[in-house]
Amino acid sequence: MGVFERVARPAILAAGHSERLRRNAERLPVAREVVHRFIAGETVEYALDTVAHLRNSGRMVSVDYLGEDVTDIDAANQTVDAYLRLLDALGTRVESADEVRPLEVSVKLSSLGQALPRDGDKIARDNARVICARAQQVGVWVTVDAEDHRTTDSTLSIVRDLRVEFDWLGTALQAYLKRTEEDCRDFVAAGARIRLCKGAYDEPASVAYRDRDDVTASYLRCLQILMAGDGYPMVATHDPVIVNAVPEVAAQSGRGTNDFEYQMLYGVRDPEQRRLADDGNRVRIYLPFGTQWYPYFMRRLAERPANLAFFLRALVERGH
């Protein structure tokens, strides 16, 4: 494990939970300018402009209204309302498509009330059902994001409940968790859409692989399970090792380019996103927007040394 994984990454993730640092960052114009590399502005209008740009380049989109760890019911209700407005706006841009929806929203259950002390699971489930119903009405997909491991059982239980009514509902699984191979087997048996990512939280060794090579190996094992199963794999990674392995894993399972998709984050490896799309692959970009950008942004910095280097270089350049 390198210095970045041992020292820098845990420190950045810890900083992502600091209210003082969040307030300072949100007041710093230079930081906000750099953040726009990874976040499509703070309003629906800005997000829709970026959606149009990505669609014109042949890429699909998953829009995330930023927010998490809601601690009161009013904030959860406000998040639901924001998603309904977003879905109505996206619905005006729905194109004729096959069974794969080019437009999608991503939802964190903690932003819908999951962490509330009383009936959190029920509140989040009910709120997610409202969002799924509107998404189905306007022709947009929904995928439930993964959060830290303490929420996994609750999140997957809610997803299973909702898939009874909305069988197109997707969910994210994190390959660094030691449980994820079994979760992959469970969900592919049900034909689910699964976004497989490495994982972006600082998890303990008791539940997660900590070494980078171990995480990559787990990812590839999970990917083989998804490709061989009955669901729709969504390969969420920027790792060249994994991206280069995907065609062979897909071919071994008899899957063509229309039987899975790549997913990448807005602002990360844009030339590679375009290359994959130009080569005839399905590519979906995770596009966050909103005012609650600080925790998301800090996780992006913690994921790759290149992201942190870009941020620090941009701060220096804009500071002169």
C-alpha cells in the first residue's frame, strides 16, 4: 500500500466530514472554480446544459442531486421535491430508445431520510418509491447509490423491496467490501442492473480490502459474476487495468457492447470516455450538481492521486 493510500486518502476523507473545513471551502472562490471540473453547477438549468453536451457526444447520463446524511424530515422532503423537479425537466428530453434508458438519476438513500432516528428505513423507502414512480412516468431510470458499509444492509433491503414494483431499478455495489461477491450473485440471479464501483469511503479492514491490488482483484471477480449472470452490468471505473480487461470478460460470457455499459465520473478521464463511446460502447457519465458539493468533492480527491494533483495545481495557478 503506497503513501497516498496509507496517509493522504484517510486524511482527505476525514476532512470531508469537517464542518469547519466545509464552510471555509464553500466561501473560497478559488476552490469553487476548481470544483466545477467535477460538478455541473448548482442548479437544474446548469445540469441540463451539461446533459445536452454529453448526449450530443454520444454519452448517456446519470444525474445526481448532491446531498447525503439528512438529519431531519423537512430536508428529506426537500430532496424528494428537488428530484421530482429534476425528473420533470429530464422528461422533456427523453428520446426514443430501446430498453436501455439514456437518462437516469442517482439517489443516495441517506439524503431521503435513511439515517433519521425514527422510521428512517421506512421514510427512505417511501421517498424512493415516489421518485421511482415519477421516473417511470417520464421515461427515466433510477440507480441507488452505495454509501458507507454501515448502510449496506438497509440500502439493499430497500432496493429489493422497490424492485418488486420497479424491476428496472439499479443499485451500486462496492468491490472493496468483502461481502460484495455474494451480493453480486444475489442480484444477478434476480436480473438486476448493477453499478459495480471500487468504493469511495474509508472502510475498516474487517469489512473491506484496503490494498489497491486486492481491491482490483475483487473488482475483476465481481465483474465476472455480473457478466456471467442475467442482469445488466454497469462497469463504473476509471482504472485502465479494469477497462482493458472488460472486452475479454464480456466476450467470455457471450456479451456484446449492447449488453453492458461503462460508467465514469464527470470531469475524470474525459478523453477515455469519448474514446469508448466512439468505439461503439455504451458509456454513461455520473453527473452531480447542487450546492452540497463538499463531501462528494473530497471523495473524488481521495480516489486518485491525479485528482488531488489537479486540484492543488489549479489552486496555485488561480492564486497568482
